[in-house]
Amino acid sequence: MRFITTALLLLHAVLLPSAGLRAQDLRASDWHGLKLWDNKPAVEWMTEAFPIGNGRIGGMVFGGIQQERIQFNKLSLWTGDEVNTGSYQAFGDIIIDFDDAATSAIPSDYQRVLDLTDAIHRISYTDNGVRYRREYFCNFPDNVMVLRFTSNQAAAYSAAIRLKDAHDARTTAKGTTLTIAGRLENGMDYQATLSIKADGGTVTARPDDTGGYYLDVAEADAITMLLSAATDYSNQREQQWKGEAPAIKVARILASTPKTYQSLLRRHTKDYKALFGRVSIDLGATPAAARHLPTHERLIRYQGADDPELEALIFQYGRYLLISSSRKGGLPANLQGIWNDSNNPPWRSDYHSNINVQMNYWLAEPTNLSECHIPYLDYINSMREVKKEHTQKEYPGVRGWTVRTENNIFGGESFSWNTPGSAWYAQAIWEHYAFTRDENYLRHFAYPIIKEVVEFWDDHLKRRDDGTVVAPMGWSPEHGPVEDGVSYDQQIVWDLFTNYIEAAGVLNVDRAYRDHILDLRERLLKPKIGRWGQLQEWETDRDDPDNKHRHVSHLFGLHPGRQFSLSETPELAKAAKVSLLARGDASTGWSMAWKMNFWARLHDGDHAYQILRNFITPVGGSGIDYKEGGGIYANLFCAHPPFQIDGNFGYTAGIAEMLVQSQTPAIEVLSALPMKWPTGRVGGLRARGNFEIEDLQWRDGKIVSITIRSLSGEDCRIRVPNALKASRGVNAESGAQQYIYSFKTKKGKRYSFYAAE
């Protein structure tokens, strides 16, 4: 590359704007169309109902006319303990049977709509001349689910309201509240209370045929319901995982809840929009006729026509789902996020350590939801002591800890040992620092955890006579032999050691041990290129070019790792491409999402986009035969199948990677832009080094303008596809179809570049 120093005058550095303005930064049209909707009630939980949640409570809404059902969950309701994995449990259902509802055809004006811009589920229809409206949301500040029923006619609501327990506890009534409470087989106590306020009319408790009670609402003008659910779970092992009694929690929550619906609504929308509104995306326009189709019809149309707004909708849906299932102070999103209607869900609806829980959080930092990452980091921290005990029993004499594949909320685990699992956990611990540059967090929270896992591998690795270091008896998920030097293990350990070396350097601590790990990393068995040009999955060159297995674990170093890339290790990147081509494009839902990210890292936006289109393939039914191939359900849940939320999160991360990457020394902008998105705009994506791409506009595949906010004042380096106008003091390099700009920044200032032509 030739090196030049530019002295143009169009780089702007201005003070950071005040907090709270981000949601308004991009034009209002970017917010249009961010709705899932249907013209009929849902019948199937997995494929049709729409999700709401606040990171504590989750609900699946059916929107029935004669009978409404809202199935709900509490993220801490688990069986199992420190030894037995158990499974995530369903909590219960709110069932509302409406009197005098029409039993004929679905009203022609029926709509149920999930609006991603405010996280409100709205249902409207006309029945017997009365216009009915419902609004549902899960309020995080007040920790309640809120249901509001109104109409344009007085005394329009008469209904029987039931609160059903998924574990068959009887429903009790007190005044205008219903309560279910019980104890699981592991001793966990739980309770949910539904409080009902009717405007006008009467509310009467009546016995049902199970020995419990329901509430009979007669001739109400409007109804407001508040649901609070709690368990006695605490993430503190020293308290035996026990905290405050759920009855006390629920009573306190309901007593402190704002008195009016409008107050609850305002607090909810302010909280939610402060997170969701940070990122706006425009990938192109969809014809209005297509945009206004019900979502399930839009999916069908998509199989033969372009719909960039649908692609953007599913991107933002992933962010909505993370906000709804992972909030600070709670547990992380599991295999199904927070939503589960079974007491024996597929794979326990657990925390799978060999990609699934990790994929859940790939989008957190790049799509500006760093706070939503915290539950996963806290979960890792809470598991340490239990995992150390388990690890010592399996691997006597080692320091540190690792994990099995299936994991619960008490440290219990099952299935095979996934020895690189804790090192993969540690990547998330590091990434939060890499994006935020919070040195206090690194010193007091992250570094001790990362070092513990490094110590496990320091003790566990096998030193060969020739000096090579290998991970012993590994398994490439979820196929092949158990043997030494499996690529999946080697690459994750390399990533762990690299992150540790950088962390120790930043903190200027443990210099001798850092040097020891640096030496150990250099002696790790290196990635190998095999006989047909592939990146080998095992040390032995046995890869089968006809193998279409869903796991592509031997490419961890490409994504989410950073061991090889086109710019730094082109030969390994080329071999990774050969492996990917052999593996094929079609697979399960989450696997396709991972492949989007792989192809983005290979700077092949068109191939990433082809995988994206494959991902948006309608899948019917609610079966568990993942060998049939994945896609997406009518409610836009990822179909593994069955439903697994990691695919939704991986898809969103994939689009972020197509637009902005930062795992190499430079922030790479539009390095994987597909031809299908020639013109567009995105704002709010984050890059490592604590930079925010505040606004990025492109036309005909070239950058028109880009504004970067420096939130830590570090040096910045960007790689872009076309020449930009820069400023005095900005170093510029140009080469084959790429331009690199390097410049110093000050904390709290913006830097803008514009197309040179």
C-alpha cells in the first residue's frame, strides 16, 4: 500500500450530544414498518403467538376473540439443582372467556400487532357493532405485565378471568386478585398474582370446578390487569440459591406499581425506547402493498420477491427479543429466550455451552445493547464456585473450571464435558470490555474470571515432546472422534490466551504469568490446511467434503474469534471458505445464522445475503426434527426446528457484521455489503474501542457519509470501500479497492467523513 497524509478540511469534531437524543437522530421513516401483525388470532404457541417480555416475565399472546390466552413465564422457574440439570418450566396461563363474543367468522377488521418501536402488543376488531381494543406490554421498571381492554361503548366487557398454574396449583381469590402459588420438586417456591381493575361494572370471585376460583367481570367499560410473578431464586450460591419469598416480592411489586395505566405506559415506553431507539436501519424500500401484508403472507411473498424492509424488521426483532428476555439484574436468555410453554421443553430450554448461549449475545455489543449483555456476564460469575467443584472431580489437580454442554441456573450440568465451554464464556467477558473500554470492570470483574479459565487450560493442556501444546481428548460439536488437538478446542484456547494477554497488558498486572501464557499460546498446535484445501476440523486430515453437519466449530477462529481473517491471515481465510462451501448453505436455523456471520467475515456479502434469504424460509408445524432443515415461523421465531432463539440473535448479529466489523486492527465499514442493498443507512452500531457509528449512509455500494463518536478517546482506524474526504492530521492509505484512514480522537467527540467524489 502507498501511504499519504491528507490535509483536507471536512473532518468534524464536535462535542457529544446530550443523552436521550439518539432515538431521534435518524429520519422518522426508518421507524415505519417495524411491526409484526396478523389478521387472525393465533392457534399455535410456537409458530403464531407473539412474544412480550421484560427480562423477568415473558408472555405469548394469542389474541382470541371468544377466548384470550396469554401463556406466561418467569425466567428463574427451574427444576434441578447443583447436580441435576432439571429444566426451565412453564409458569401458567391467563385465560379470558368473553361473554356474548361472536362465534362466526373472524371480523374483517381484526388485527393483532406487535409494534417493535414501543414493545406494545395491540389487538383490535369490531364485534356486534362494538369496536374493541387491547394493549399488552411487559413493564421493566415496575416488573409487571400490563393488559388493558377498552372499547367505544360503555359496559362492553363481561368475561370470566382465570389464572392457571402449569403445575396444577389451585387458584385462590382475594378481592379483585387471583393468585397461584406452589413449590417445585427441588424446593423452589413460586407465586403469580393477577390484579384486576374494572372501570365500571362489577368484579366477583366465583368457585370453579377444580376447587379454585376465577373472577367474573360484568358490564365493565374497561379492564386493566397487572400480572406479577416471582420465585425465591437468588443467584448467590452462599445463600443456597435462595432469596426473598415470592409472596413478599409479589406483594411489594403490586403495592409499589403506579396507580394509573397511563403512568405504567409512560414508564414502559421511556425505558424500552432508551434501548431500542439507539439503532436505526434502512436497507431499502419495499412496495407499500407488500409492506402492509400480514407477516405470514409477507414471508410467503418473500420467497419470490425482494423485501428489504422485512430483512430490516427481522434484524430489529432480534434486538427486541434480547431487550425482552435479558435485562440487568436478571438471568440470561436461554435456548428459547424467556418463552416456554412446556415443563419438559426441548433440550431443557437450557444454557447450552457449545454455541447456543454464546450466540444469544453476539448482537449485544455491536447493536448497542450492552446493558442487555450483563445478565450473561453475571450468570457466568455466579456459576464459578460450583463449576470449580465439578471440574475438580472430573479433572483432579487442575486450577480454574470448565463446564458440560447442558447447564442450569444452579450450576447443575449434564451431557458431555465441553472443555472449551468456559473459555468461550470468557470471550463474552472480554468482549464487553473490548466494546466499552471500562477498565474498572476489567480489573475487578472480568480479569479474575478470565485468569481462572486460563489457569484451567494451563494445567489441562498436553505438552508434547516436540514442544507443541494440544488440548487433550476434545470433541468437535457434535460429531467426530474424541481425540487430542481438535481444532475447535485449539482455536478457543488461542482466543482465551489472546484476550488474557491483552487484559493483563491493559491492567499492567501479572507480567511473568502473562509472558508464560504468551509463550504457551505460541506453542499451541496451529490451524492446518488439508488435502482438498479445507481448514481441518481435526489434527488428522480426515474432513469429508460431503459432510453437511450443522456445527462448523472448526471455524471459530474466523467467527466469533479473531485468529484468522482476510487482512491478517489470508491463506487460513481461504481455507475457511473452502470448508464453508463444502458444508453447504442449507441447515438448521441457528446454523444458517452462524454461516451469515462467517461469510460476512470473509467479506462476501452476496453469499452472506444468500444465507440470509435461506434463513427467511417459512417453516410450518412445531416439530423437533431438525434434520428437515430450519428457517422461520410465522411469528418470526427461528425454527431450528423447533423454536430456538439463538438463530434470531445470530441473524441480527450477522447483518451487523455485514455492515460494520471491528475484530481486526481497523473498523471495517461495508466490507460485506451485498448487491441487494445498494443504498441504505444505519445508525447506532458499535465497534470495539468504544466507538459508535452514529450515522452511516451509502449509495451504489459506496459510502456517502459516516460519523463516528469516540466514547473513550482512543486512536481510530477505519477501512472503507471508497475514498473519503478527511482532515488535517488524518493518515490515509489506499490499496486494491480499499482505503484506510487513521486518526487520533478525543473522548466525547464526533468525527465525520464524506465521499471524495
